[in-house]
Amino acid sequence: MLIAFFADIHANRQAFAACLDQARGRGAERFVLLGDYVGYGADPEWTVEIAMELVRLGAPAVRGNHDSAVSNLHETMNVEAQMAMEWTRGQLGVAQRLFLQQLPLTCNDGDRLYVHSEANKPAAWKYVMDSADAAHSIMATTAHLTFCGHTHRPALYTMSATGKTTSFVPTTDCPVHILPGRRWLAVLGAVGQPRDGNPAAAYTMFDTDRQELTYCRAPYDVERAAERIRSQGLPPWLADRLLVGK
């Protein structure tokens, strides 16, 4: 089975639509959503409606920190993120806010674990920035393969049977064989706000039969997404950073 994973969509309609189209074109049979459907972008209502429909059709989904901040006023964010969140709250209806609020922090799916930030303390929204962070997450679960997002930068970590953790940045469209006997943490790039210097939307495909993980990029109309942000009066930097993928 081919599974497509999406993280950090951030209300970017153009990017999410491009990823869904490309993943379906590549034969995706199932979708998994790793949180942060809203925040930063100009189309939170559309994005949450699509997420709700995918979940209705069977897609596992977890909650991200921006999703949590819709109903939890105590979530802390930087000034621009906070401004976008206050605008986002006014765009969502009751059913959409309840959907985000009721999403779980983690989801087990066979020998895989899905979480937005990392598995050690999911509610603390810590970032996996290096091998030490990855080791804490891997050791907190029995899953063979954990998927997360949150950093907006793609990375792949693996732990040997002796506990040694190594990492690398996967090359786009080059499948990685997920070897048995090791444990893995796949950090996804962001659909809606990439921060690795590549403006193209990022997502990941997993072939459960071949046990192969492929990091993918979907070009989309970045200018249109940026203009949508500006037209809604959101902080201009949120539009500008889309153009450079930072």
C-alpha cells in the first residue's frame, strides 16, 4: 500500500491541493495527517474542511500546536504567529474548532506511530533538531517507524540495535529502504510553509510492501498563496517567506 503523509499544511490551500493531486497521481491509496492544519496561511476554513473529509474517509490525523492554539489561549507563539492565530480563530466555525480540539496527540498504526512534534513529550511541542532529540523520541516508543513534522525541514534518523543514532537529509524522489532491526524517525518537510530553502510543498510517501520511504516535493502557485496572505491583512513576512522557503 502507498501511504501519503502531510505535515504543517498551515492553511496554504494552493500547496495542499498540489500535494494531494501529486500524491494521488503517484498512486496514494491512503492519507495520514500530522497536524498544524492552520496558522500562518490564508485559507484555514478550506484546509480544515478537507482534513475533516479525509478523516471521515479513514485518514488518521493528529493535532499540532497551531491546531491546539485555536481553542487553547495559553499556547505560546511568536508575535507574527500569534497575530495569524487570532485571525484564524475568527475564520473557523464551531464544528471546525471542535474537530481540531478533539484530535489526538499521537496515533498508533501497526508498527508505526504518528505525532506532530516528537514522541517523548508530545504536548510540549519540542522540535527534533538533532540526533539527541531524535533518540529521546525513538526511545519513548516501541514503534519501528515514527512519523512527525513540526520543524518544517525534512530529515531522517535511525537508531541501531546498540542505540547509536545517525541522521541524514533525504534526497527528493530517492526511496530509502526502512531496514528491519533498526528504529526510525521520519521528520517531514512542510506542505504549507517549507523552511529548508526550497519553496516547493513537501510531503512523504511510504510503500508498506517495499518498506520504502520517499520524500517528495510538489511545485505550486506560491505567488498566489502569498497574495492571499497579504489580501487578508496578515503579517507580510508570512507571505514573503513562502517565496524563499524560509
